[in-house]
Amino acid sequence: MRAPRRPAWTATLTWKAAVFIAVMCCALAALLGVLVHVSVAGQTVNDSREKALARLTQVSGLYEAGEPLPRFAGVDPPGLPAPLRALAARGERGTMVAEHEGRPTMWAAGPADGPTRVPADRPGAGPAGGRALAVRLDYTQSAETIDALDRSILGSSLLAIGATLLVGAFAVTRVTRRLHLTAQVARRISAGDLDARVDDPRTKDPTRPQDEVATVSGALDTMASSLQRKLQSEQRFTADVAHELRTPLTGLSAAAELLPEGRPSELVRDRVRAMRGLTEDLLEISRLDARTETVDLAVHELGPLAERVVRASGTDTEVRVLRDATVETDRRRVERVLGNLVANAHKHGAPPVVVTVDGPVVSVRDHGPGYPAYLLESGPQRFRTESGGKGHGLGLTIAVGQAEVIGAELVFAAGPDGGAEARLRLPEYVRFDVSEPEAEE
């Protein structure tokens, strides 16, 4: 049988710190309370014992002088505790706290008759008569003092624990709030926001002492800055290479058109077109990486839009419109995404290739070997394809970037019965029909 799952908040640092502080405070309060109780109770009992023994000494003088005993004294009085009576019978004096008539009482007792001593190693050592002369002292006030002390210790301990918990929770919350901020910045960086920083003030002043959270925050900011510089350097390199290649490729394309017709000329023109396409893809990726793209939103019917993309591709692709929808998006970018998905399905998959429109979702399905495992796990990666595959991995990378620009969701998955399937979910346009009320005649 599985144990019940604990709530998520029990795993937080604040909860663990609160439990630790509460346990330590309770242990410390219990230790101090026991020490104070034992010390005060022992002193109170000793004071009462000394008073009782002093009275017993006075009463013994009166008893030996034959004078009447006071009302709080007597020989073998009723209510005298049996252990104290036995102690007096052995010829010794002692005290004991016990209940008498419903009230706590301090008893002191000793032998009433003078003891006839015998050697201690012989049987029968002890007093001859065995009667006990006892006095009693009201112990109510002392017992109430000890009870009041115990209540004060308990109340002050609870108050101290509560105050310590509040102060501790405040201190721990300040730390956890900074940790949550650091985690949020880390998630923003992982999502692509390379400008995100923690900017902990403790890391900016070198003369100010830094705690562990400030150290982690500073390390995260340093890592983000280094990562940003490297990515920007790569983006500039990609853009510069693409720009520098455009001019010679334009001249090369013009020169290829002047070649005489023949198989060698067709091969040259084909390679030049491939190089120009690769250059344009690199330029587009550099613009997407720079996050400077603007969106031209308009309302479009998704079914006709998908059919237009298939016609422009010039491929044998089936279009199925199960449920048409109206979407508000950038038509050019949607056509770019769907065109790349259809081209990838024909290039790396196998027929039949089917484009299905079901509401705001467009799926492109082929019946080939399916997407590679790395793509399903972490998405497309530029210049990475399966061994032996053709292409540079830029088409799907561009599709993902353009989908992100228009706020769409692009998911790559395996088909139900094999093959590859890409699903593009677009923001659906919602019409608000405002009808004017008919005028009454």
C-alpha cells in the first residue's frame, strides 16, 4: 500500500525552517522549564522542611516538659503518613509532603519517647516505645507558588516560541523570496530572455558582505552575461556570413545563367540555388534570433490559407478541412511555417502527406520513418540531421521561430500508426456580435 503523498508546501525551505525552529525552541523551553521548576521547587520544599523541623524541636521541648501540645502537633496524630511513622519508629526524624484533609501538608515527625539504643549490628535496634511525635505545616501556599511558577514557565515558553517563529519566518522568508527571484530569472533565461538579471544589490558593492544567496545570484548574472555575449557573437557571425555570401552568390547566379545548356550547367545552377536558399535561411534565422521581428496581424480563414500553401508548394499533398476556423495571425509567417512543414514531410518522409485543418489546429502528417528521437525530445536543431539525411536542419528551426513570433504552438510528434506529425495551434479569432435592439414602433 502506497503511503499518502505529502502536500507540496511541506517540502519548502520556509516550512522546514519553521519546524526546525519550533522543535529547537520547544526543547530549549522544556529544558529551561525543568531546571527552573526543580530549582525553585527544591528551595521551596527546603524552606518548608526547615520550618517544620524547627516546630518539631519546639514541640519536643513542650512534650518533654509535660506541657499541652499545640493543635498542629500530636503523638501518633491521625493522617500521619505511614513512611514517616515508620521513620519515627526507628528513632529518626524526617519530613514529608502529603494530603491532609484535602490540603497539601508538610509533616515533620520524630520519636516521641526517648530511644533505648542497642548496637546497630544487633537485631532490635531502635526506639523502645515506637510512638511518633509529629507536627504539620500548611503547604498550600508553597504548592500554589510552584503551580503558578509552572504556568508562568509554560506561558512564557509559548510566547517565546511564537515570537521566535515569527522572527525566524520573517528572516527565512526574506531568503526564500530572493531564491524565488533567482529561480524566476533562471527560467526567463532558459526561455530565451538573455537580458534577464537578478541584480542583487549585495553583488554590486564589493565592500558589502555577501551571503550564499547573493553568491548564487552573482554567479547566475555572470553566466547569463557570458552566455549572452557568446550567442550574440554567434548571431553576428551568422548574419555577417550570410550577408557576405549574398553578393558573390548573386554574381555566381548571373554567371551560371550564361553557361551553355547542358547537364553541367544544370548542376551548377542547382547548387547555386541551394546556396542562395541556405543563405536566405541563415539571414532569416539571424533576424529571428535578434527578436526584432514585427507581426502584421489580420483575420484569415484557416482552411483556404492551408489550401493556398499546398498549391504554392507544387507537391502532391492532400488537404482535409474537418472544421474550419477564423484565426487572427500573420498570413505570411503562417504560410512560411506550413510551407516548411510540407517541404520537410516530402523531403524526409514518405507519401501520402496529409494537411488537416481541425479548428485552429493544422497538422502535417507523412508516413515515413518519423522524426528523430533528439527532435522529439528537444526540438529541431540547426545544422543537425540524421546520418545520411539531406538538408541542414534549418527548415524546422525557422518554422519553430516563426511560430513563436506569431504566438502559435508548434508540436512535433510521432503518428498514431507511424510516420511524423507536426501540429500547429494558432490563436483563434473570437467575434463579438453586438446587435442593436430593435426600435419599438
